[in-house]
Amino acid sequence: MSTTTISSPQRSARGSLTFAGVLRSEWIKFRSLRSTQLLLAFTFLAVVGVGTMAAWVQAMSLEQAMANGMNMGMPGAPVEPMTLSQAQAAMGFNIYAIPNAGLQIGILILGALAVLLISSEFGTGMIRSTMTAVPKRLPAFFAKAVVLIVVSYVLTLLAAIATTVIAIPIFSSYGIDISFGLDGVAYSILMGGLYVAGVALIGLSLGTLLRSSAGGIIVLVVIFFLLDFGTQLMSLMPGEFWKYVNQYVPSVAGGRMLEITEKAAFISPLSGGLIFVGWILLFMIPAIISLKNRDV
């Protein structure tokens, strides 16, 4: 008498699991929430809104600086009109960076969303179902990362383009020409999304490490907002070392990556980008190890 061995459907299903399937599942989970859709729409409007306000303020300030001249309208002093480049240097503006003027809003919201994407699963216990479906665990993490990178980049790119389209007539009304062909504008538009995507990866890593939505968001705010302020205070301390510490924090290095001009005694845009990548890896590697080895 012979027996027939029947393969386990569950084992067969797991054996056929592909990264594309995991990615599709994570994308469905991400876009199916109405709250996520509304949050992304709000982020887009907020980034464009802040960028529009910044464009108006910069255009008005530059126009006044060029008109008032070198002496900024001091009584009794001769007025020598400034060129646009001189006015930008005097005011500390780079008009090619206008596409990313509202980027800080995107960093805060999308970074927090990245934390919630995985920390909420730990909070509700849904992570156990996710890891049961994806026993190797890491494909689920990388699928979430891909979703965040694409969404963050595309949203930031569209917001930067919209901001530039609105900013062009604003600057034109003040006699300042700006266009997509201006040196640095296209670069800023393309690179801004990479910066926000990097922040999202750090947020995802923090959510994985801390498994707490509140804790992850607080640490994210400290890293990208308070750390910059703290290191600026450190630069007031005696000694050459403290003068340069601020350049290496994530927000400053990432922001430097978006610029095209060189600055005296400051890291280059390429160095800023490499430092920012280093910060991403600093959080991602422990997060991957933690997810692989810790119980869920």
C-alpha cells in the first residue's frame, strides 16, 4: 500500500514569496489609509504654501536691497545700487534654492509619517502578522523603505516644481528674473526629494529601533531641529574644533547637499551629501540588526 505525500499549501505559499509581492503588499497598506492620503495632500499644500511665502519675502527684500544700495539707505550717505548677486550676498539668500524653501515642513511631516509606518504596527501588534507573512523580516523593512523613498521623492519633487512655477511671476513683479534654466534651480528641484527621502529612512529606522511612535518622532525632531541649534551654541565655545561641529549634523550636512556654491571654511556640497548618507546608515544598520534579532 502506497501513501501520497501532500505538500503543505502554507509552505508552498511562503516559498513563492517574492520581494515584489512584499512591496505590493506594503504599498497597498500605505495607500489604503484615508488619513495617509489626507496627510500627503496637506504636506504638499504646506510645502508649496511656505515656499510661496518665502519667495514673496525674498523677492521684496532683494528688490529693496538693490534699490537702497550699499549703504542700505543711511541718511546723508550716497546710494550705490546693488546688483542682484550683491543683494543676495548681503541678505544671505540664494534664489536658486527657492524650490526647496518649504522643505522643513516636508521633513517634519514625512519623517514623522515614516516613524509611524512601522511603530504603529508594533503598537497594535500587527507587526506579528507582517513578520509571519514575511518570515525573513528584512524584505518587509526594505519594502517599507522603498515605498517611503518613492512617495517622499515624488511628493517633494512635485511640490518643488509647483513652488517654482508660483515663484517665477512673484520675482518677476519685483524685476527679478528666475526660471527653471537658472543655475542651481533644476539641481535644487531634483536634490530636495533625495534629502526628504533620506529623512524618511532615518524616521523608519527610529520607528524600528524604538518601537514607539512618540519616542521616534521626538528623537527625529531632536536630530533635525534641536541638534542644529545646540551645535550652533557649541561654536561659541573656545577652540577651533567647536567652530566646525555644526557642519556635520544631519540637517546642516543634508542642507549643504542642496547647494551649488562653495563656502569658505565650510564643507562642500559633495561632502555634505556623503555625511548625510553616513547618518542614514548610522540609524539604518542598527535598525536592521534589531529587526532581525529581536522578538516582535
